[in-house]
Amino acid sequence: MSKAKTPLKLVPFDVAKYLEHDEAIAEYMTAVLEANDPDLLLLALGDVARAKGMAQVAKDAGLGRESLYKALAPGAKPRFETVMKVARALGVKFTAQPA
């Protein structure tokens, strides 16, 4: 007879826990930008903002904390200016290179 296996307890993966260094953040953002998905970009900006602290990022971007959450919510359509303010507050710079 075999014993019934106890189910594994899995915890949700949170990438923000692993974005501790600027190099990791840059690699993560580069990979996300290569996906060419605006919703994924907002999600990634939110991940990095959580890693750095939402309140501080909102302050550095000149936004309210709630406004930052709304701007980075799935399906949101933030203005380009807002995305750039958030990126600047996160210490991220978008660059272009030949395709």
C-alpha cells in the first residue's frame, strides 16, 4: 500500500522580491520591453515600484500613491509622460537600438 501524499503548499511567485539590484531591474525591464506588450510593461513597472517602495516612487514621480497604483493597473492607459516620470523615479532609462 502506498501512503497518500500530502499536497505541496506553493506560494505565489513575486518578482519584486528578487529585484534588489539595479542590474537585475535593468535586465528585467529589457526582457519586458522585448515582449512589445504595453500591459506587461505596466506590470513590470509596478513590480519594480513595489520592490523600491510604492510610496517613495510615487513621491519621486510627483504622483499620489493611489494615482501610481491606478496608472500601473492592468488595462490602464497612462499618458506617456506618466510612464516616463515613473521610469525616471525608478532609475530606469528607456533606450533605442536598431531592430
